[in-house]
Amino acid sequence: MSVATPGSGTDTPLDPPASRTFWAFLRRPFAAGFLLTLGGLAAVALGLAFTNLSTVFVYIALALFIALGLDPAVHWLEGRGMSRALAIVSVTVGVLVVVAGVLLLIIPTVVEQISQFIRDLPTLVADFQESDTYAWAEETFGDQVGTLISDAQNLLTSPSNLAAIGGGVLQVGTTIATALSGSLIVVVLSLYFVASLPSMKTALIRLAPARSRETITGMTDQITASVGRYLVGMITLAFMNAVFTFIVHLAIGLPFPQLMAVTAFCITLIPLIGPVLFWIIGSVVALFTSPVSALIFAAVYVVYMQIEAYVFTPRVMNRTIAIPGSLVVIGALVGGTLLGLLGALIAIPVTASILLIIKQVVIPRQDARV
């Protein structure tokens, strides 16, 4: 039996079922166009839904990341005879007490120092314009230096400019309310995730074939434990960085030690790139006090970065999954571009998890092939 192929004058053997379906589909152009349009609209709708739900996905990722960070402390208490429920309550209460205490100690001082910085900015700029550094810069680059500093001063001291940057008073209030509600959602989700981590891992493992469950169980335990230790390690290193920054500012006599310590803690949470960014920011801020102070701060902080890289980081991160430094930088850049600070923070354990899967699943399968 043979059929005629459209567009040809000869008969060919009977087309396979898929080919017959395709030609039948093309013979009805209205139905084909309708179905293709529906498919395109469905794809657009899914894309818009994903975009609108991106904030929810960020909340879930952040809550899961926090839960994995709290899990090692919960396991530690469980190993000393405490029930998991009581361990979760103890760890949660302890973390909330510490965070609340730190915020109560830091926020009033930081707010006051930000206000003082805005008030003292004209004096700092005037002193800087009388320094030899400014004279050299003006002689080298011309009047553009003075114009740039004047514009920056107006931008930072004008309330209308600050309001415009924030999108207006209403937008600033909406942003604060959204941040508070988002923080509450993340805290609640974190508690649920910490309480249900064992059941979540069990459910995930049961989705895999029975022959692979033992391997997947080991990998899942390694990944979750490593992510938890990584988060604890990053917070520890950032806290040490903040304490060092505070001490150096007091020792050198630089202004705004609390504000710079908080800035150091937030920025140095970004792996590898964070300390370098804060070194640049801290040196520039110190330059407004005096070139000598800026030089001293830059030199001392470079020494600290070396000590942190070769002494503190190996000791703090010795139980996490090791990944090459180049992948750390690439992962932090990609994560920061996609999700900001959260993306840069979670990019490293995600990269480590992918490397672990490649080493324990992909490479053994490739080695088994002849």
C-alpha cells in the first residue's frame, strides 16, 4: 500500500504514524494556527506567572537556606539528648534573642551616625578640598574633580534627591512595610522548614528509583550538612570582619566605626569578592578624613584579608565542600546578578552541590562506559 506525498507526483511507502499526524495537522491551517497561538499564549502566561512569583521563590530559597543553617545546631542539641522539637525551639529562641540584642545595640547608633555623616559631609568635603590629594587630583584631571564632588555632596545632602532615589515618601514606606512582612514570612517558613527537613529529605529520596536511593541519601546528607556549615561559616567570618573593622576605626580614629562595621558585615557575606569591595569602600571613606588614615586602613585591611584567607577561612570552612576559587568567583557573580546579595550568598553551596553530583554521579557513569 502506498500514498501520495504532498508536492510530489509519485507514490512513496506508507508514512509512519508521526509523519501522517504531522501532514494531517498541516492540512487544517486554522486548527494549526489556533493551537500554535494557544501554545504561545500559554508560554507567555507561564513566564508572567513566574515573574510575578519571583519574590515568593526568593522567600522560599532564603527560608530554606536559613533552615539549613540552623539544622547543624539542632543536630548538635539532639546529639545531647534533647528532642528535636525542643532543640528547634531552643535554637530559634537563641537566634532571635541574639539578633534582637544586636539590632537594639546597633540600629540607634547606626542611625545616629548616618545622620551625623550627612551633617558632617560638607565639613569633610571642605577639608578634603584643602588637602594635597585634592590639589593633585584637580591639577591632574582639571575642574571636573570639583564638579563631581559638588554633585555628590548635593545628591547626598538634599532631601528631595534622597526622596527621588527612594521613589518618594510613599514608596519608601511601602518598601519598609514589604521588607517587614517579607522578613516575617521568611521567619515562619524557616521554622516550618527546620521542623520538616527530615521528612522533606525522605520524600525527595522516595522520588528516585529504589536502586539509587542509597547513593542519593548520602549525597543529600552531604549537601544539606555542607550548606548549613557554609552558612554558619560565612556569618562567622563576616562577624569577625565587622569586629576587626570596628577596632581598626577606633584605633586609627576614623569616624563612624559602628556604621562601617555593619557595612563590613553585610558586604563581606559575599564570598571572595566581598572583602575586596569593602576594602575599596573603607579606603575611600577613610580618604575623607586624611590620606594617611586611608593609607593605614588600606594596608592594615590588606594584611587582615591575607590572614583571613590563609588562617581563618580554612579553619572555619574545613567541613564544607571545597570548590575551586575561579568557580567561587563565577558563582558569586552569576548569583549576584540574578538575585542580588541572596544570590551571591547561595551561589557557592549551589555550585558545590552541582560539583558533588558531577563527582559522584556523572563521572562514575562515564567511567563505567567502555
